Amino acid sequence: MQKPPSLEAAIWRKSSLSGDGNCVEVAAVSGEVVGVRDSKDAAGPVLAFSPVVWTGFVSGLKNGQLDRQ
């Protein structure tokens, strides 16, 4: 198993539509990993996804596939 790339030098960003403090930040690292973390806890845990999985998740959000019914 290969060690994942370090997220220490990652450049984190959040949506420009964020405003109430309940946000997540996202960082892409070397085209290998997309990290997601709670913006209120920058030193806390990070979820890591492959770019393919992250793209599928974002596409599902945009297409309404993950909307509550």
C-alpha cells in the first residue's frame, strides 16, 4: 500500500457562498488526493478521496441526486 501524499502544504479553499461558519474546506494535492476538512477545525481530521470519487460526489450534488426528498 502506498503512503498518501502529505496535506501539510495543501492550499485549502471554501465556497464563496459560505457564510454562516458551517463550512467545509477542500484541497487538491498533486492530482492524487482531494482532502476535505471542517473549516472551524483546521487542525482536525481530514477526509481523503480520489479525484474520481470526489468528482462523482460533486456531480451528484449538482444534478440533485443527493437532495433530500
